[in-house]
Amino acid sequence: MGSPTFWDNQEKAKETIGRLKPLNALLKPYEEISAAAADLATMAEMAEEDAELATELEKELPKLEERLQAFELQAMLDGPQDAANAFVRFQAGAGGTDACDWAAMLVRMYTRWAERHGYGVEIQDELPNEEAGLSNATLKITGDYAYGYLQGEEGVHRLVRISPFGSGDTRQTSFVAIEVTPELDDSIDIEVKESDLEMQTFTSGGPGGQHQNKTQSGVRLIHRPTGVRGESRTERSQHKNYDNALKLLKARLYKAEMAKRMAEIAKKNETKAEVSFGSQIRNYVLQPYTMVKDVRTETETPQVQRILDGDIDEFLQAFLRLKTERMNRKK
């Protein structure tokens, strides 16, 4: 950035500044915590002879510990795409209308989580179910480390409750699969040949009546060699939907390639396990008792409504700690 020619290319300069922002988000708190720790060390020496300082020290130590824990968590986000924006795709599985309603509930949950953290949320694509809820949907969550924090949410989420669409006297189990993909920046070049793409167009969904979009503006792109897809239907412009679909397609191709290199392609590619019993990563139980439990980390809470309102940080943090522990063991 100190180069005299830095601003000669405005677009490239803005990209560089964008890459600097998440780095500063890590370096600045590190410097602040280091300075605070040095101040408390000095205070501790003086507190040996001053009772008032000893009392003040006791108040300040928990504050520093809390800041350190938050910084520790952020420092775990050191993957090549952890600082990126995230695409979060929801696919209703077993459970019929209840599963579609569950998909809509999860879209709301992650939207609330994003809003709590000051992230931008954009509906990239959605396909409503005729009776209620969503058959599938894709959110784009924009903000520093959005992908890093949400990466552990990929998998099948299971809901147990009394169905509002049934007789009201039996429990219904529903499943939704979530896929989390990083948005690629321009520094990563994923080559997609035009000849390898199959383009499908379809009528975008809408509320009906005079506002319904009846043009073939929705776009689905299929990468023939791999079968990987990207689609968008929320824009009125077919050109914009094409750009969105291509960006999502490239992100999925990158993710699949990274997974292949890590010898985990079976878990990460487009061929998902059946979205039904035994495949879930987390259970949400509303009846006969209330409980949310992650089967990987054993993290649990009876406060289901708080979780459904987007307060899911304890689950995100538990996954990141588990991931870090496993990586350290491999080393």
C-alpha cells in the first residue's frame, strides 16, 4: 500500500485493502491484549504494597481473561478461506412439510445470528414449498470470518416436535441438510470453461398476483465434468442471476478440490449422505422436553428458543475448539 503506484489500479487497490481488514482485525486485538497484560503485570507488582490496587486487579483480571478467550477463538480461524464471506445452503430432507418448515426456521436462525454480529445477509436463492416453508434456500452472509465461524454448521440438522401440520398428538422428526461454502476472492482463479457449462433457465419464484416474476430470469449452471451446480433466482435480471450462479458454482468447485486434497472428498462433495435418521450433526428437541445437542462436541443447552433466535455462538466455538484440538493431535 506504500507503493507510489498503489492507486493506479483502483479495483486491485480496493481488493488489497479488503484483504488487509481481516488481518487488522486479528493484529489490533493482539496488540491491545499484550498492552493490557503488561499493565496488569505492573499493577500486580504494585498491588503487593497497595490493598486498593489489589482490589482493582481482581476486577480487571476477569475482563482480560474474557478478551483473551475471544482472541483465542479468532486465532483458530487460520484456514485459507476462513476470512471469507459464506454461502449457506439449506435443503429440506425427510419429514415432508415439517422439513420444509424446519428449513425456514433454520434460515431465520442463521439470519438472526448474522444480524447479531453485524454481518450482511442476502437471499441468494429460495424455493418455497407449496404448503409451508422452503424446499431449499441459499443465504450469502457477508462479513469478516463469516465462513470461518460457520464452517462447522455443515451437516444434517434434526428437529423433533409436535407437528403443527398434523393431528397435534404425535411427535414428528424432520431433517435439513446445510452446506457452507466460502466466497472466493479474485486472488483465487478457478477456471471454468464455457463449453463445460450447461445453462438452464426457469421462472423465478414470487409472491404471486401482479408482483409475480413470470420471466425466465432464474439461472441454473451445471458443470458437466463434475455435476456441481450453482443457481440463483432472486434477481429480476437474468444476467445478475447468471453472475451469482457462476460465483456459487466456482466456490463449490474450489471447496470440492480442497476437500479432495485433504482426502475427505466423500464427505465434502455434492453427493451427500441421506438427509434422515443417523446422519445428523445436531438435534433440536422441542417435545416432550427442550434440548439442543451437538453430537460431535457434546455441547448442549435446554434453551431451545434462544438458539432458534440466533444465539448459537457456543456451538460454533465448541466446534472450532474441537477442530483445533484434532489438528494439534495430528501434528
